[in-house]
Amino acid sequence: MQHQEGNIVTSGGMCLYYQSWHPNGAARGILAIVHGLGGHSGLYGNIVNQLILKDFAIYTVDLRGHGKSTGQRGYINSWDEYRDDVSNFLKFIASQNPEIPIFLLGHSLGGLIVLDYVLHSAGDIEKQAKIKGLINLTPALGEPGVPLIKLLLGKFLSRIYPRFSLDTGIDLSLASRDPEVVKIYAQDPLRHTMGTARLSTEFFRTLAWVKEHASELDIPFLMVIAGGDKVTFPEDSRAFFQQLSLSDKELQEYPESYHCIQDDLNYKEVLGNLEDWLERHI
């Protein structure tokens, strides 16, 4: 296995830190991962270890305001910036790996980010050609597990003080049923729990748009839900999935799992099924 890292320039002059892992031989496919709020590119080791043995390359990126990338923690001027980040991330991957199929995965808030990107790419042949399948892991497709008073405060301040920042108050113990994983998360200096007023209003605006355009999704789609998720609630994901009209869609649900399903107690089962889906679509 070969590991690479570096920076990708995106809109506004921001530098996005990325990491990639490559099999020793030729890669058959690529999985590009977009993390959630407060996350970063280094949180998907179990996925890397699962797929590298099957000759997949894995690319991950720190979104602006996250991990080792530049920008205020948890802040965007508009959702277009996340869309630009994903676009430049995929362009970079494609430039390094011409002709190798790319699958795009979004976890948590990243789930909404990649859905928004793909739906906005409808009709753009060049962008559509880059992505052979779309995957959502415990996506943020409804009211987040953030106290209501903080959401209302964010809405109020978005216009007058958009950079106002506060702790989301999400309990790390909700990430995984494995106490060792929770301990590692708590000690991770690259993780953060910050959100901003503008991010709050942009999230709800984008969520409404994505739901309105859900029927336009036309790409092989896998949704993975954790039944015990108290961060992004599974009923919202189920409801969204039912709106989809495309024929090649699949829902995998794990009734007892927590939000960071790739690091939960049953991660081997989850990632085995993810691998199977990729094999059927490569």
C-alpha cells in the first residue's frame, strides 16, 4: 500500500489537504470520501484497510474549515463553496487517474454535500462522467441532533454576524458503541465540534433544495443507515430514500449501529456489504 498527501487549491484561494492510499498494483476503482461536520480525512482507516486489498484506491479530503485545510472552523460563506471543494477534489483525482471509475461517498454532513453536488451536476456530461456511483453513510438529511436553541440562534445571527461560532453540543459518545473509538475521537486534535451561524442557514436552505430535486437523482445510489443514530436520524434518511425514482438504488440498514458506522462494533459487516455493492457496480 502506498500513501500520498498534499494540497488542492479551491475557490477563494483555500488550500484543501488530501490523503490517498493506493494498492501496490493497478487500481480497479477509486473511492472518494467527503467527511462530515467536525471530521477530517483521517477518519476512514477501516474503509481503507477493507478496500485496498480489493485493488481500490481511496482518496479523502479535509473540507475548508476542517482538519489541516485552511478556513475558519465550521464556516462557509455559501454552500457553493462546498460544491466547489468537491468539484476540485474530483478534478484532481481524475487528473491523477484517467479512465479509472470513481465512486463518491459522503458521510454525515458529507452525505448532503455529495447529493447537492451530483444533483447540481445534472446535464454536465463532463462532471457526470467522473462518477460511477454515489454512496451516503448516515447522511444529514433532516433536523440535526443539535439543541433547538442553538439552531434558532444561528438563524437569527446568520445575516448580522455570519461568522458567529459555537459548539454544536453533539455528544461524542453517540459516534460509536465502541468505547475505544470514542476515546480516540475525544483525543483527536483535528476533530472539532464547532458550527457557525451561516453554516446553519446554508444547511437548511440546501437540505430543502436537495429534497425538492430528489427525483432527479440518476446515478447508482447506496444509502447506509444506522438505526441507533442520534446525530443524523434514520427516519429522515428513509423518507428521502423513498422519494428517489431511480431504479438502481439500495438501502442498507443496521438497527443497532451508531452514527460513525464505519467505526462501530459491526463495522466489518457494514464494510463487507459496501465492498459487495462496489463490486457489483465497478
